[in-house]
Amino acid sequence: MARLFRGIPATRCVSWQVIAATEMEFTLVDDSGDQLAPPLNPLTGRPLLTSAMFSIRQLDAFDAFFSDVYAACADMDIPAESAISEVGLGQFEINLLHQDAQKAADDAWLFKSMIRGIARRHGLAATFMAKPYPHDAGNGMHVHFSVVDRSGKNVFDNGTPQGNDLLRAAVAGCLSAMPDSTLIFAPYLNSFDRLVSGAHAPTGALWAYENRTVAIRIPGGAPAARRIEHRVAGGDINPYLMLAAVLGAALMGIEDDLRPPPPVTGNAYGIQDVPQLANSFDAAIYQFEHSELMARIFSPQLIEHLVMTKRQELRRFAQIPIEKRWMHWLENVWPSCGGFSGPLH
């Protein structure tokens, strides 16, 4: 991933390796009509009517689909962990295990492609749209990362649950770059339907320990596994751009020796007096284009081309009726970020 960075000194991190893991949320849908609809339960033949969070019964109903998914993951060397039924209607999550960050991005891209194809074989559609249904849960893609040195030691570990100053500097970098990175974390018009109050997606640049209401969470566990969970991105992102934005921001925080504000305690969703993500697609494009921080992470050519692509997309979607826009997003958000549909290295 370091090849994606531009202009960032590497004095302290020349021998470091980033270990990353992704949480892949997607929704199974029936797209045969004029509107998206819940899929049929394979056991009963009736449409799903309610969500079934952590339901073994719902997973069992789609057993044939998931058996094919895990077989494909084994064939493709994608380290898929257990699946869960999520809070959304027909929504599921499969976590990919911690591994080298470059391979984590590759596998996230391949996983999205694979899920889409297997769903079609089962008479379904799988979508990574950030918000498939207006009044239901959206799809996110949380990423966890830690950093190890040449000896394999976690550089965030100081033997305590809090981690060390390097951890806090990385958090501060992620927080400082978060508003200007909105276009990476929310790359489509539909993405902003997920980033609204009460939708269980963080919009403020806040962090905390063991708190799932913030944008940056420090999970518990053994100090040797101390890591950062970045919880902002939607399921519709390009994993290469997303990981470059997150890791580039963390590295800036370390190189600039930044310090974050105090960690949040309690529910962070209602806290407004903090830096916020861009609140619209056009605002996100503008902030990304004019950001000094993004210019430290991405090349001028990438910034220019992404901004041009997204402005063109904004103009074209203004001419498409709102009720028909899903027909484009359903098939096109799985690997790409507006024209960037594969590896950047």
C-alpha cells in the first residue's frame, strides 16, 4: 500500500508492515421488478418480511448460497471467517481474517466480485450499495489494522489496554483527514443516504475505546493485538482507495506527532460539535479536490481524474429519476469507485 502514498516521510516506518482485516456487509435482493425487493426464503419460497440479526435460522435458509461462497473463498485463497445475519432485511456479513494490507485490499475486491457472481447462480442479486432500502440498515465496510515492526512486534502495544502514543498519533491522523476523505468513504449519491443521523453510521470525527458508536474504535483484547477499527466506509467503496486513505492518514498522524482529543464515553451519535464528514456528494467532491491532506496521500493525477469522474457522475444522475438510480448502483458499486475498477499498483 505504500506505493499509493505521495510525499510522506518514512523515517520511522521503513521496516513496518500493516496488517489489516475487513468486515464485508452485503444485502441479498430480488431485482427482477421495477423496485428492489427482499429475496425469497429458499426454504419457504416466501419473501423475507423482517430482519433477523444473528439468526442461525436465516443463515441456514441460505445454506446452499453460503456453501458455494465458502468453497469459492477456499479456491481463491480468500480467508473468510464466520458469516452472520445482520440487522438489515436480507443483510449478511462475512469477515476476512487479518493479513498483509495489500492482500486485504485484493481479497476485498475479489470477494465483492465473487459474491455477486454466486448470488446470480442462485437466482439472487447481491449488492454492496450503502443503502439498498431507504428505511432499512445500510451496508458498511469496517476495516481493522495494526502495524508490526521487523521483529513482528505490534508497534501500538505498550502492554496496556490503552496502547501507546503511536496508536494515539495514528488515531489523530485518521480523525484529522476524515472530513476530506468523505468522497473515498462515500463514493456515490446513494452513499449519503447511509450517512444520516440515527442510521448507525458515524458521521463525526470521534474515537473511543470499545465503543461502537464512534468513527474510530480501539477494540479490547490482548495488548499484543492492539489495533484500530475504522468504521466510516460504506460497503460500496473501492478497497484500494479506502485503505490508502485510512493508512495514509494514520501515517501522517505518526509523522506529524499528532494527538487526538480525549476519547468519547457513552453514545457518540448525538454529539454534533465535532468535525463532520461532508454532508453531500458535491461537498465531498469539493473537499477532496481542495484538501492539502489528500494531496499528501494521493497523486495529483488520481485526485484530478477521480474528481472529474465524480462531477460527471453527479451531472448524469441529476437526469435519472430517483426511483431508477438503483439499477445502476446495484451492479456497479461492488468493485469500483467511479471508473477505478481494479488495483492501483
